[in-house]
Amino acid sequence: MISKIEPVYAKLDQENLKISGSLINLFQQHIGKTYGEIIEEIEGIEELDYRLIRGLTQILERRCVIEMNSVIEPATARRSVFEECKGAVSDVKERKEVIDRVAKKLSVEPDALEKALWADREDNLIIKENSRQ
């Protein structure tokens, strides 16, 4: 038996237009913020209409530029920190010392190194821009 996949279109009514407008505004407000932040907010409103919100989110994500924001490659940062601490640190003070030493070796600020460690994780990607074309 051959199955067919057929799209289910959203109704063009006031409620769906209101939800759509809210999602578009949410994406606009999150330019410069992390992808994880917007997903958290979207998950908070999904109970309104899960399928509609997920579908619209997919469309809006495709219209966004979502990139990593890091002064150095995260893999390089992680490898350098791992090698410096020989795989483990025993406390917060030692961790800070390792981060400071590696940051100096890589010629970056310690805060920038901290951000770089996990900048390539989906939740930490930055929404750079979106288009309404």
C-alpha cells in the first residue's frame, strides 16, 4: 500500500494571524541574542498551538542568519584548555588559572575564551539577522 503525504494548511483566521505576528516579533526581538534564548521562549508558548508554532518557527528559522560568535574556534579552545589542565582540574581556583594561562597563550581575554569553549553548541549560536523578503 502506497501512502501519500499531504500538507495541512493553517486557517487564515484572527487567532493564527495573532500567533504568527507574535512569532515574527519574537524573532525580530532576538537579533543579537542566542538561539537557545528564542527556543526557550517559543517552548513557553507552544501550548497555544504546538503544530502551528513549530511549523512557523521552522519557516522563520530558515529566514535567519544564525552563526557562531567566537574569537577563536571552539575546538581549538577546548583542546588547548584540556591539554593545559591535562584533562582535569580539582577546583574553581585551578580552573580559573588554567583559563587565564590558555587565554594568554592564545592572545584572547579569559572571558572570550570562556565563551569560545561552547560557542558552537546550537543553544549558544547567535541570531545575526533575519529577512522579511
